[in-house]
Amino acid sequence: MSTLKLQKRLASAVLKCGKRKIWLDPNEATEISNANSRQSVRKLIKDGLIIRKPQVIHSRSRVRRAMEAKRKGRHSGYGKRKGTANARMPEKIIWLRRMRTLRRLLRKYRQAKKIDNHLYHMLYMRVKGNVFKNKRVLMEYIHKKKAENLRAKQLSEQAEAQRQKSKLARQRRAERKAQKKAELLALLAKEDEQKK
């Protein structure tokens, strides 16, 4: 019995695959051994005596399962870490994300007229100076600052109203005094005339 080495090589050339992917029917070995040209090999392929083996499946199910667990946060303890904390998640990227988030919030508030330009600039510089660690802290600060500004404005308005009121009262008092003085002078003048 021949080894069918030639037939396997020809079949791999015809089917454009490796020799390990060629299956030769063991029951038809004699017929296959007679084939010594590419054309005869093609005929055997057509008849189904020579077949190209299917692709070996390399399952990814275990990999998928492991990745799913990793997404949930499993398998990330100290023993699984190779790089430093900064190499795994750079501080610069964290900083950039925070800056962009906070500055976006400030722009949005300014466009919505929730904060004026003065407050925007003051907050912008504080954001740059690492005063606020996240959006929540910045929003709380903005609300507090707006409330303070409103209170200060109300107090200044009240003080101004009080000043105006006292000013008017002073004017009225001065007018009354002047009127009384004029009346008194008129009365004295009248009495002097009577005496004469």
C-alpha cells in the first residue's frame, strides 16, 4: 500500500490549504493512489474521496466569561496588578476629565444666565486651583455663593431704603423746624408791633 504522500501534496495545492487539512478516504486508498496528476485529484475532490477538513474551532466562551467577570470588578486585587496605580489609570487623564467636566458645567451655567461673568471667572480659577473635587461639590458651592450674593444684595437694598427713609425724615424735620421758626418769628414780630 502506497503512502499517498504525492496525492496529499497535490490536493493541498489544488484546495489551497496545508497538507494537515487534507482528508483522504481510507476505504478508497487504491483509487486515490492511482491519481498522479492535479486533474485526477480534482476529480477525486469532486467525487468526495478527498475532502478539506473544517477549521478547528477555538472557543472564546471561557475568555468571554472571564472578561464579563472583570467588567464587574473581579480578578483585580493586588495579586493581579502589574503596573503602578499611575500606569494603570494616569493622574493626568483623571485631572483632564475633571477639568473638562467642571469647565463644561461652568460654561453651561453661564450660558443659562445662572451665574454672571464675575462669578464664572472666580469659579474658573478655583476649579483650576483644585478647589472642587467633583461636580456635586462645585454645584453646592455655586448655590451657596448665589444665596450669599442674594442675601448681601437684599441687605444692601434694605440699608439703602433705610437711608432714604431717614434722609426724608430728616428733611421733613428740618422743614417743620424751619416752619415753626418762621411762625415764631412772625408771632414775635406781631407782638412787637402791638407793643409799639
